[in-house]
Amino acid sequence: MSHIDGGRTASPAAELVEISYQLGSEHRDWASVAEGIVSALLGEGSMLVKASGSRMRDAGPADFVQVRLANLLEVLDDADAGDPEVRAAFDGSLVHPVGRRPSVESLLHAVCLTDGRARVVAHTHPVAVNVSCAPAAPNSWTSARSCVS
Ligand SMILES: [Zn+2]
């Protein structure tokens, strides 16, 4: 049964594939370089989330991983956690270790699905936002402090 649409139609993975495809479609320019993440709350304290390294418009069911939310939330609450602890939390969060990891941005999705009480979360990197954040000259990246003027 799907938790995304109340059980009307497809599996969560199939629905996330469709959402990912729609948001990542090139003609929309919503996902620069096909970047973005989609996730859905599943039962038993887990979420299904797009794996790192997959592209929005090309993601298939195998590009999603199920992770335990508690592992991600625990590392978020650990003020002393560094890269090794985050990496370990991600590895430990996988319900079915399949050789793929969730995106590091899954931490944001975990918060939205728990504290935010969302059922589905999607975010993209729209071309328009990336353009407005780009500095006038490539060598000024290092001096750019903000993309908001
Ligand atoms: Zn992102």
C-alpha cells in the first residue's frame, strides 16, 4: 500500500520515480544538472529517498534507498558529529544495504518528514536560482558571501 497517496495507486518507489521525473524534466529548468532529491515517509520510522549519484529525470526504482530516520536524526542532534559519524549514520541507516547511499541532503528530508510532518518532500536546484547565485566572474566564487542581494 502506498503511503504517499493513501493507497490509491502505485508503490512509493513508483510514485517517487514519477515525481522525480516530472521535477527533473529538462524543459522545466527546475533541476539544474538534473539535481534534486525526493523522499517519502514509509512505515516503521523510515523513508524512501533518492540515492546519491542518481539524476532526477533518469531515476528508476533502484535509485531509491530505504533509510531509518532515527539514525539520521540522531547524528543531527550530535553537536560533535563530524564526517566519520555522518558517514557511519548513513551506512547504518540503510534498511537494505544495496551499495548505494542516500544523498547527504537526506538529513534535510528527514527533518521535513518528522518535525515538519510532511509525507513527501521534494527539492530541486532550479536553474534560475543557480544563475542568480553565480558570481559575475568565475574567480570571484571564493569571495562570494551570499547569493541574495
Ligand atoms: Zn539539493
